[in-house]
Amino acid sequence: MKTGAKIAILLVSFLFVGFVIFGSMTRVQVECEVCIEFGGRTDCRRAAGVTEDEARRTAQTMACGILAAGMDQTIACGRAIPKSIQCTAN
């Protein structure tokens, strides 16, 4: 393969990766930290999203991933009322 072709492929690759990173970062508008108490333990997780609801649900899902064991507990934890929620708009 010629040197010019290699450089062109590298340049296109870097531009694509940059576009993906920039595109995903500009969509984040809200960050939330959600603390869940489940099964006698508490865990807090932070997540970001386009909407507050999306960020809150994602943070709760992440916290429940640590606290719950098995599908039944994961569903129950996902329905639990958070101990605290703190959201900030970007």
C-alpha cells in the first residue's frame, strides 16, 4: 500500500473518531447523581443524559447493578425510590 493511501486512511479514521467523540459529548445536557438504598446497602452513581429523566434512570440502573443480585432484585431495585437525587444542567 502506498504511503499516501496510508496517510489518507489514518486521517479519515482520526476524523471519524473525533466526530463520534464530539457528537456524543455535545448531547449531554444534564448530569445526575442518584443514591439508592436497597438490601440494607447504599450506593450512589453519577450519569449524564440528554434529559433529566434519562440521566436519573441511567444513574439508578448503575447503582442497582452494584446492589442487586439476580433479575428479581434488579427489577425491585429499579423500582425503589432513590434516597437522594442531585441533578445539574450543563
